[in-house]
Amino acid sequence: MSDTGPGQEAAPPARPNANYMTEAEAEQRWCFYAQPNTGRYSDTPAPTGAYAQTRCNASGCLAWRWNTTGSATTPPTYGFCGLAGSPSLT
């Protein structure tokens, strides 16, 4: 039985850890590979305009990896950039 009423969505599953993010969260970040060569990593929001192509494409990128530790019957909610390495589950 669901705890939600008509027209209400169920709460998303718990985030495995802080290194996982939703696609919407990822799309607001810089791409590790495509960002302009600034010589440093930036966690600031990705720019718009001429540098908009430096945003993360999330599941549109071959490097995107989904969290597969959840239920086999529901699609995964969280993922991570495979270029950044596998996030620690501790």
C-alpha cells in the first residue's frame, strides 16, 4: 500500500551518498571533460550562453553511470559521472 494520496508522487529513494546525483542536479554542473581549460575544477553552476555546451549531459553521455544497488523493479534515480571514478559507498 502506498503512503501517497491521489495526485501525489512517492518520495524518491534515499540518496546512496553525497557523490550520487539526479540527472537534473548533474545537468547544472560542469562536465569534467568538456569544461574550458581553466587548470582547476569548479563546482560552481555551469554557465549559459557560449559555454552552455560545457554542462553535464547526464544520461546523454556515455560516461554516465546509474546507481544499480536499488530495486530491480524500479528505475534508478541517482547516478554519477564515470569520468570522476566510482563513488565510495561508505
